[in-house]
Amino acid sequence: MFGLGMPEILLILAIALMVIGPKKLPDLAKTLGRAMGEFKKAAQDFKQSIDVENTVNEFKAPITTVTDDIKAASDAMNPLSTDATGKSLEKESSLGADPVSESVENSEQKTVPDSLDPFPEKKTAKDLPDTDTSPTPLKKDKDEKGI
């Protein structure tokens, strides 16, 4: 460990005993042990995260090659998506005139006869006949006395 032999370690412990003292040395050893444990745990977590990332990359590489192959095959099957130079025609077609929308704009507006209209006009309150729907007061009997 760090190129230290047994005599060097004993010398370091003897100097630490003289400098720190016998009362504080056990507390220092506990603190040092906890710090070393936390350091080892952090190093282990770091190594594990690197291993997980490497594993993900191992699975990701074949997937990307397969998706690239699928894209190439779909482009080969659909010759209208690319021209002879390999450029995509989707952008160019979106800039050009759309024949369907032009024909819709140029067509005459046809009306449906009322008898065939599936959605006849809805009547509003103004169209309904005027009726009085207010409540009529009850008549009191002569025998009843008002309270």
C-alpha cells in the first residue's frame, strides 16, 4: 500500500501517538475509518455508474446501426422521397403548389337543398311563438284567514 512497509507504518503510528496523544488517537482513528469507508463507497458508486453507461452504449450501438439500415431500406423502397442526387424532395414539394388545394379553391360553391340538409337551422327563442309562462297566483278561500 503506497510502497510503505511495516517499519514505516510503525514509525508513523509512533509519531501520531506522540503528536496527538493517547486520549485523542482512538477518536481520530474512528473519524479516519469513517472517511475511508465513505471514500470507498463513493468510488464504488462512480465505478458502477461508469459500468452501467458502458453497458448502455454496448446495446445502443447495434440499435443505431439497425435503425440506419431501416432508414436506408425505406428510402430505397420509396423513390419519390429522394431524387437522383439523394436530396430529400419533401421540402421542395412543400414549397410547390398543391394541386388538391388549388382545385378546392377553384371549385364552385354548391349548396345543398333544405330537404337534404342534415343540419337544418336551429330555431332561436325569437322564432318560437310568444306564450306567457309566468306562474299565476293562487286564490285564497274565503274561509282561510291570512296569518
